[in-house]
Amino acid sequence: MGAVADTIEAKLNAAFSPTRLELVDDSDRHNGHAGHREGGESHFNLTIEAQAFAGKPRVARQRLIFQALREEMAGPVHALSIVALAPGES
């Protein structure tokens, strides 16, 4: 992965200490669409599992993630698909 993905992973690890973190650069599938950049790292799929999400609804989990990644979402990242789970959820 590239610098943007590395930054996203580092920020999510620092903010949530996840037990599972999977980040996939899906930018190639969006070639020609809004927000696509040469070199990728504009569209990502994220699966994250962390205790911080226990007892929180889906929207609250997403807000926490977007808050942790506010700089990336305002800049190089155009789209982020999120699956945020608490331990034991599937």
C-alpha cells in the first residue's frame, strides 16, 4: 500500500487499538468516476473490529472513524466504505 493507506492504518490503530483491521485500496474500480486520482489511494474499503465500538450504533461508529480520519477525508480520500464491528460481532 501507499502513504495514504499507511497513514489511515496508523491513525486507526492509535485511535482504536483494533483486534482486526483490513484496509483495501479500491481506487482502480473507480477509474473515470468522481474523486479518482492517478496512482490510486482515493477509494478504500475498511473492515475494523474494536472494543471502542461495543454498544454503539452503526452511525456512531462511522462518525468516530471519520473523526479520526478527518484530514484524510478532507484531502486525498474521496470515499471510504466502512464495516465497523465490536468483538464477537460478524
